[in-house]
Amino acid sequence: MSKPTVTAANEEQRAAWLARVLPEVECVRPGLWSIPVPIPINPLRYVLVYALEIPDGVVIIDAGWNTDEAYDALVAGLRTAGYEITDVKAVLVTHIHPDHYGLAGRIREVSGAWIGLHPEDARLVRERYDDSAIQELVVRERSLLLRCGVPEMTAQELAGASMMLRSFVTMAVPDRLIEDGDRLDLPGWDLRAIWTPGHSPGHLCFVEPDRRLLFSGDHVLAKITPMVAVHPQSTANPLADYLDALRNVGKLDVDEVLPAHEFRFLELGERVDYVISHHEERLAEVERVVAETGGSTCWDLATRLTWSRPWETIPPHMRRGANNETLAHLVWLEARGQVSRVPGEPDLWLPA
């Protein structure tokens, strides 16, 4: 399926993305603001924080990384909208990745805002970001990589590749749990939560049916597809979860999608159809490569797949993501009976 071009809701915002610069703070609708918050050392460059005006302040969707640059950008963006950081009453976090959750705790310390998160992500917070617990997560990641066939020295290196991200997060246990279907009590807004697991176990989108808007987090983006991978904190079959959630979201009758990255766009259904077809093509490629090898490890299969650049040029920490994404596709194929697994260290993947 050829990649369709979605229509940007704001051409200046799209142009800024293509030019690799921050877009402007923007009043998207009366009472709704888009605030770009920079991400350090990351090709995504910024997260779009959305500020929703309520009678006594603002509620924001996502927060940004915990850096002074990000915090200052958020403060400045809120001031453009006519608010101070102390006016933030709530932080609705789509998921616990650092660029969405990292600043939430710092904002709460300053403003007293409550933090909301889906239960499936909330239960992962301490293990992921508490200094006393994170080493156990690294051990579990190393074990997974070894079962994938990653060489031992490489597995040790890759298992700890995300430790540097810990400094971009203020550890913050959420104050409220947001369940699938919950209607948020925000005066002037009919905001409803949709549980969309896959990119993270507790990823949330928020739909505003009266305004016909979808705040999509990382679940649906205009140009790229989010990482869906098997890792120690993922569900057993995250790709199946993601595709099911994607089909559910694709049924929504909205006029505009407000993602956490890139730019706002209009064609939700068309974009969902493309992302589903992309994964179907990827599943077919993985199944074909398994058949060609006659049986191989996940790591070896990952090296043989088509990526956006040659495998040899992919940085080591990104190879871990590539391996774990490959594993997610293998697990989905295994669940459908299209490949089989011989457990061991490493596991071997065979044609069905």
C-alpha cells in the first residue's frame, strides 16, 4: 500500500517539522493551545503539549522531558496563552515515556496539579524510574536479549542503554488512575479517555466529541509509526494489542487529530488504515525471512530485515529497539500459528 499524504491542520506547523525547527505556540481552538516542548538529543525534537483552558486555570495533556530547557519552554508557552505554570491544575499523561511523563512531577511540585495515568502504566512507574528498583529492570532486559540471540557482551551493553534517560524524569506516582471510557471532570470540556495499549501497556488517547478532536499521544502520528516492542514491561503480545486499539480508534468520527509529535492532521481513518497495512507488510516480511533461514534467532532475523538504514549504520541503542520490535512481530505470528518457537537461550524461530 502506497503511503498516503495526510493533510496538515496547520501548514506552518508541518513546515516547521520538515525544517527541523520548533513550531510556534498556537491557539488551536478557543481555549485550546499547542505548546512545543523540546526533547534533548532525539530525532523527534519536541513533544506537543496541549493546554485546555478551564475556569480556574489550565489542564495539560502530557508534559515533556525534565530538563530546564523543556521546563522553560513550557512556562513560556503557557505565558503566551495567558497563564503561569502555577495555573496548571492537572497533567493528563498519555503514557510513561520520558518525553510525556518526565516533567509531570516537577509541575506538580510547583503548581499542586494532580497527575493522571492509566493503571497499566501507573503500576510500572516505580520499577522504571525508582533508583532502588531500576537495576532489576536492566537484568530482565539483558535476559530477554540473550534469549533473542544477542551476543553476551552486546546484551550487557544494550540492556542498560536507556539508563541515561532516567535523569530526564522526576519520579512521580500518579494521583489519579484514568480508566478506559472515563469522562474527565473538566468544566467546559467533554474529554473522554480511550485505552490504546501497544506503544506502552497503558497508553491513553483522549477524544472530545463535541469539538470532534482526538488527542492521540503517540498512538497515531502523521508520518511515523510508534515503536511497538516486546520488552520486560510490555504486555505478552503488544502488537496484537496495538492493532486492536488502532482499529478501535479508527472508528471515531473526528475532524482533527492532535498527536504528541510532528504536526496536527485531518484524516484519521486513512492514517489508521495505512499503519495497519504497514504492519501487515512487515509481518509478511518477517514470516518470509523466517522461512528463508529455515530457523533463526530473533537477533539474526532483525539483521536481515529492511530498515530505514543499513543495519551496520544503526546505533547500538537503536538496535535494541529494532530487535524488540522484531520480537513483537514474531510473537504475533506465533499467536496466529504462522511461525513456531523452540524455547531456549537463545530461542529459535522456525517456519510453522
